[in-house]
Amino acid sequence: KELEIRRLTDSNDSLREHLTAERRNKEHVEERLASVSAERDQYSRQEDSIRRQISELLQPQISKLQAEVVEQNNIIAALRLDAQSVTATKGQLDTVLRAKDRVFEELR
């Protein structure tokens, strides 16, 4: 009976040691998880900050390029108007030249 008590006591002690080790392991895992979570949050804030900085650095160039596109579109529109005007003037000149040719024919 004493042997059985001794065996059970040893088994109980062993289980307590194992349980204590498991609790320490769990605490360590929870601490590591909290640390990783904090690092992830820090990296996320840094990423947001970097994105804002990039946006702030590029915005003047983007605005400049947008203004250049608007200017070039205005130039294209003006050139189209000029081309229409040249076409109309050519049409008028052709009409005048045909009329001149008819007058010269009639004078002959």
C-alpha cells in the first residue's frame, strides 16, 4: 500500500511538473503572439506613413502632368479649329479660282 501511495505521489508530482511546464509554454506563446501582433501593427503604421509620403512626393508631379495634358488637349483643339479654317479657306479659294477660270473662258 505504501508503494502504491508512493507511486501515485510520484505520478502526481510528475503531472504537476508537466502541467507547470505546459502553463509556462502557454504563457511564452501568448507573450510571443502579443509581440508579433505589436510588430505587425507597427509595420502597418509604417506602411501607411510611407504610402502618405510617396503620395505627397508624387502629387506635385502628378498635378504638373495633368496640367500638361490639359494644355496639350487645348493645343490639339486649336489645331483642329485651324485645320477646319484652312479647309474652309481652301474651299473658298477653289470657288474663286473656278469663277476666275469661267470669266477668262467667257472673255476668250
